[in-house]
Amino acid sequence: MTFAPTTSARPSRSKTRLRPAFWLPAALILIFVLAAVFAPLIAPYEPNAQNLLGRLRPPGTVSRGFHYLLGSDELGRDLLTRLFYGARASLFVAFASVALSGTIGVLAGMLAGFLRGAAELVLMRTVDVFLSIPAILLAILTVAVLGPGLVNVVLVLTLTRWPRYARIAYGQTLGIANMPYVRLATFMGASAGRILFRHVLPNIIGAVAVVATLEFGLMVLFEAGLSFLGLGVQPPNASWGAMLSTGRNYLATAWWIATFPGLCLFLLVLAVNLIGDDLRDRFDPRAPGA
Amino acid sequence: MMRFLLKRLGQALVTTIGVATLIFFLQHLTGDPTYLLVPETATRADIDAMRHSLGFDRPLFVQYLGFLGQLARFDLGRSIVQNIDVTTIIGSRLPYTLALAAGALVVAGGIGIPVGVGLAFMRGRAVSYALSALVLAAQSMPTFWSGIILIMIFAVRLGWLPPSSTGGIEHLVLPCVALGLLSMATFARITRTALLDELSKDYVRTARARGVSRIRLLFRHLARNASTPVITVTAIEVSNLLAGAVIVETVFAWPGLGQITVQSIFARDFLVVQGVVLLGAFVTVALNLVADLLYSAIDPRIRLEGARR
């Protein structure tokens, strides 16, 4: 994947404002973010408040003071409340792992592309090695070593995904580092740090943003997948993946437990992918996209 | 061709050693890997004895060389919990995962490639927008949710197919569809892009001007030229499908490698987990190599450039 320098590919403001393909999914993501941030204020109940006499109640039922808008789970907890708190886990893991792996990967990629030589060889061969292990397997192995839990999931995903950014940053930096203005800056005595952060980074950030957006959706799925397997967020904390895993045991009697968390996951990832596609089309019209 | 082949083989070998090195260091991420292998209730004496018997008290570099030597002999160690060689455990589970991945590949390619053709040929029409939406939806749907939805509809409500476990071919249908849907999107996208690239070329315009029908154009002219990226993606997708089986097997209680991996994590049978991950990585390296070689067999330019570099 190659990208044009941002100066020529940056979309105009008016074009951005008018595109529903961008703003509709962005609005949906904003709703999820607000639900996650303000979960303690807007959730009707405590996420772990049990009502054992109101177990597995369908959406719209009332039991002992609990009004189950989206139904209750196997311990009589309100599903809607747990969806709000589940959004927190998903979004926290996705934001944190994208920020950490993006920072590490971009730094590594820029250094490899700028310094060349031994640094390039070591860093990029390491990237090749990481990328040749299927990501979910690498994540599972690392969780098996570190143990489950929210913070460990972030660490695992950071460790697993930084090479993705390193590869794109490396490819982009190679192109930019040979530009006359960068060579001139080097000639004028600018430090490596100044060149990388003032001249290279602004020109590769568009390509990195596209990757980061698509990775964000993937990280939401990874967190849910690990939690689904019991390796991510641990009970009684809410996570959409863990809720789906519970719901699997009640498919014949309580369809809502697996349906709503899955729907939330689907909508969030769909929205993120739509934005990723839109960004990719705008930053690089030649890149593949359906 | 020989030079290209040797170069690629050399690269694959370096990556394989790199993978083994990475996994060795991951094993030592928390300091002492003995703790990954003993039950939580183990006493100090048990842990010391285990550390000594597995050689974890040797210098790190000696352990590393031992680990590489073991792998060179295809020895993945012995499961502490089951007291069987890890290779035997993997061997007994592998056919199930392969069957699942093969079925999923048929679903992914069987739906994805025609959808990609439709997207390229019907560009700008209503059909193409509907197909785009289908691709995007499939891409955004977690396999564990699509699996659950499939079970709810086809097993619980309609009762047409079994919800889980093994048996005849009917047991394979739902897991293969759930696993294949995600890759379907990849196949559709890559087919579309490859065809659009070809459609913009002069020879296509000439053929069209000569009145060649769309069907003939697709099968006689475009299929070979556009197949290069599709072949590469197939190789990559096979390894993705094998990895994706971890989750799908859990949803459908399918007794393949994914299920034993997850069970082994909870049973603290680390060597089995490590064995499956090593196998997954080696298969990926091998498939990438195969893709490269196929790619060069179809398109001689790649071979020549690759050999020159």
C-alpha cells in the first residue's frame, strides 16, 4: 500500500462536512464512546447488581424493582447496564492498544527507514517474524504467559500489533527520507529527531491513521474474542465477548443474552471499518476497497 | 528460477528461526517458565524439581540452543497434564481443524470470488451496492457472534442442522460458514481490485471493441491475469482460517487444535499451547513461501526482479 504525501491528498473541509459515509458511522462511534464514558451516570443499575428471582427475563419485563429493557442474564443482572459497561472494556482496550502499538510501531518504522543499515535489518526482520505468526495465536500464547485481565490484554495486543504500524511507517519513511527537502534539512545540520518529527511524521501520519482506524476495529474484535474464550476481561466485570460466551449456554431459552452484545460489537466494528474505508479512499484512491 | 527459489527458501528459514526465537523469549517473558507448567497448588519442592527436570535451571543461551535443537527434530515436548508427546496430541486434533479450514475456504472462495466479480462488473449499479454492504457486514461480524446466530437460526429455531460437535458432513456446515464468512470479504475485495486493475488495461478495451463477450473476456483474458493477487490471498487466508478456527471451534465444540489450545491454557498445559502456536507460525511461513513461488510461476517479472534484488 502506498500513499501520496498528505499535502496533495488531504481532503478539503467542505468535502469532509458533506460526506454521510464518514459522519454517520462517526456519530455511531460517538454514541458508543459517550455510553462508555458516562456508563455510571446513564446505566439504570449497578453492573453487578443481581436479582436471582429475575433470572433470564426477556426484554421489557419488570421484576422486583428491576425494569429489564433488554432483558436480564443468568444472575438477574440488567443486560442494558452491562452493555454500557462492556463498551468501556472494548473501547478502553482498543484505544489503549492502538495508541501504544501505534507509537511503538511508528517510532520503530521511522527509525528503520531513516537510519537504514543494521537498525533497518534488525527491526524489519523482527517485524517479519512477528507478522508471520497469526495474530490471534500470538495473542493467545502471550495471554497464556502473562495471564488474563484487562491490562494484560492491552499489553498483549500492543506486543502483537506494533509490527503492523512499523511496516507502514517504514515504507512511508523510505519514500519521504529521499525527498529533496529532507536531504536539505540533513545537509543544514538538523538533528535526526527534528527531521523525523518535524518533516517525516507529518507526511506519514495520514497512512498511519488509516491503518490505526482499521486496527481499532480489529482490536475491538480481539478483546471480545479473548474475553469470549475467558482469557480477557474476567468476571464479574462486564465485557461484550464474555457476555456472548455466557449467552451461548442459553441460546434456546434466552436469545437476548448473546444477541445484544453481538449486535453492539457488530455495529461498532462496522462503523469503524466504514470510517477506515472512507479514510483510505481519501488518502489513497488507488488502494483496494469494496 | 533456481536462484529465486534458493533466495526465498533462505528467507523462509531465517524467518522460521526468528519465530522460534520469539516464542522462546515469550516463554521467558515472566522470568521463569516453570511457573507456566505447574499447577497453582504446587509446592516449592515440586517447582524446583520440575525446573531441574525441564532444564530451566541451565544458562539461558544453553536453553535456547536446546530449544532450537528440539524443534529441528520436530520434538515439541511432552504434555505435563496428559503425559503424551505434544506432536501426538496435535496429530490427533489436526485433521478436524484441517477439515474445518478446508470447508471454510470453499465457503470463502465460493462466495467471495463471484461476489468480487459482481462488484467489478456491476460497478455503480444497485447490485454492486448491495454486494458491498454484504462484504462490509461479513467483515465486521465477529466469527463467534455469526456462529452463535447461525446456531440460533439453523439449529435451535429451524432444527435443520446440528448445533455442535462432530459426526457427518452436516456437522461441518455451520462452523465452516461462520469461519468462511470473514475470509469471504477478503476474497471479494481482492478479486474486485484485481479485476478493476485489469479492466482498465488496453488489451481489455481492444477485446471489447472487437465485440468479445463479457463471459469470454472474464474466462479467457481476465481470469489468469487477475488470479495472481487472489492466489497470494488464498495462501494468507488459509493461515488466517487455521488461526480463526481457535474461536470457531470453541463456539461449535469442534475437537480441533483450537479447542485443545484453549483447554490447555486453562489446564496450564503450556507446551501444548506453544506447540500449536509454533505449528501455526510454521504453516504461515510455508504458505507465504508457496504463495511467492506460485506468484513467480504465473508472473515471470516477479521472479526476475526477486532474483536481481
